[in-house]
Amino acid sequence: MSSTAPGGEERKTGSATADGSLRYAARFQGRSAAGHFREIRGGLVLSSIGIGTYLGEPDDSTDRAYTDAVVTAVESGINVVDSAINYRFQRSERAIGAALKDLFAKGYSRDEIVLCTKAGFLTPDGEMPADPNSYFSREFLERGIFTADDIAAGCHCMAPGYLSDQLERSRRNLGVATIDVFYLHNPETQLSEVSPEVFRARIREAFLFLESSVASKAIRAYGLATWNSFRDAPEANGYLSLKEMADIARDVAGDDHHFRFVQLPFNIAMPEALTRPNQMIDGKLVPMVQAARALNIALITSAALLQGQLTKNLPPFIRAALGLQDNSSLALQFARSVPGLTTALVGMSNVQHVKANTQLVSVEPASREQFLKLFEAKH
């Protein structure tokens, strides 16, 4: 089904569901290996690999390449599609919207695909304006969407009015009525300028808005997409406590809150989510994967290939432990195989990237024994 929103544009109604995502997984019976699809809280089924849309020029040819890549990814066993409104000045979201139209025309349903995006950074529309300050003043300050005091580090805003504006733009860009996962994008950016107390108050106000957006069916769930926050040591300036964030959500909406996702980097070069005990749970410091499991929050990993840096010169012991030959496959296999991590995101800006990475759809994730060999060899 589609609905006509104010302004006349058509938006696909509905969201990813347990039944729809299970139906999607069933499409690949016999083609996907055990462990490729994972069920999370609420019964939603996610692929172990997701497509990211961060890199690339803000031009028409890159738009078309991303549209084709997303279509190919969904046709190849990937049902997690990730973006952010600031990626390529909103053009990545629009490329995904074009891909969704193609996919729906081919018989895929809205309830099969998990759509994720982010907001928080100030972003122009389509291209960098000649005078960014004038653009942001005209577009947001003069319209009362945010105040100058709401901006941190000259580039970041979590004010509810701004999040509301960005959410509406993202829904329009994607051509959908409901976004499945809506992340606050690198909220730790604020900690470079505001006190922890002000930061927590801003998170609380943001969570209140996001819970209201769940109630209005503009989003299905929300989360935090971070870079350093959940990997750092507790004494670091940008560090975040997952339990504290979950406690704020619980204070806002009770035990049935919808803070259900965290995105953070995880790869061979950045393994802290698995190896660094930095989250306090029941009086004990534990790694992020253990903390997220205890709090029933799904972990999505970004930078699985570290923007291509992990596709070459990997140590021989990794190949020996994981049993794959191609460096890109080895790095992605590592990221998608850690127990407690749901989906490994990989930037895939063309069909060739998708075809290379989706070869792992038919390969089982690494076993516990393989991981033990990996860390034994490393140490």
C-alpha cells in the first residue's frame, strides 16, 4: 500500500515486521547458509550483512550506482539497508528510495526490508551551498527549528524540532511512511562542548521525541549510531554508558521503550566491542557485546571493511583461522561472525561490490572454534 502525504508525494506504508522479514529469509532457503539470518527482539529477522551508503560523490552517476547496488543487495540476501540524511547531502537516501520503488515493482514487500537512517549533523540538500551559514540560517534558524544554542561543535543538533524536520525529510527521501530504525548520529559530538548533565538532558528530550515518533508510526524503533563512544575507556571524554542510555529510555517510556539498536565500528583493526571491558553491568565491567545482550539491544556494526583498508595485507593467521582466501571476505567474515553482533554493515556503492560481498550469504559465519584459533594465534 501507498499513501499520499502532504505535498502530493507517494509513500509506501508499513514497516519491517517479524512475518515479513521471515518471509524474506524464506526466499533464500537453500541459497543462504545457517546463521546468515538472525532473529532479534520482537521477532524481526535481519541479514548478517547490511549495505551502507556513506561514500561517493554527490552526483547523478553515483546516485544511479547506489540504486542499482541496493536493488542487487536485496535480491542477493541482504535486507538491512543503512543510510543517514547527511550521506552525500541526502542523495544516498534518495537513491535508496529509487531502489525501493524498483524492488516493490519486482514483488518485494515493505515488511521484508529493514530501513535504517540517522540524523544529528547539519546537512544541505543535494549539494554544498555557496554560503552554508546563510543556508542553515534561512532553512532552520529563521523558521525556529533550532536555536544557535542547540548547535554543538558547529555541526551537530539533537533538538526535537530539528530531529522532527530531519525525520520528515528522510521519510520523504526514502518514499516511506515509516523508518524501521532511526539513529541519533554520533551524539557524542555534543560532549566536546556541553557538560554531561546538559548532554543527558538533551538525550532525554530526543528520546521523548523518538518515542512519540514510534507512537505516530513515523519510526519503528530508535538507537544511537556512534564512532568512539561505546569503544572508549570509561574515562574518555566522549564515552557513553549503554546502561545509562537505556535507563534514560526506561525513564521516558518504561520497560517497553524503543531504544533497541546501537551502531558502532567493529572490525579486525577495531575489535573493542568484543575485547574491551568498558560497560558496567551488575557491578562488573564487561565488553559492549555482553552489555548489549544483557540490555536486549541489537548491535549493528559499521566499518566492517574500514572503508576498504582491510581488503589487503591481512596477517596470514587470519586466513588460517577463518579458512577463506579473499581479504575482503576474511574481514567481513570476522565482523559478521561475533556472537552478539547482529549485522555487519559494508559500504557498497556499486553492483560489483555487492556481488563480491554477498558470496558470504552462502557461507556459515565462523564457528567458536575458529574464533578461538584466531585469538590464540594473535596472542
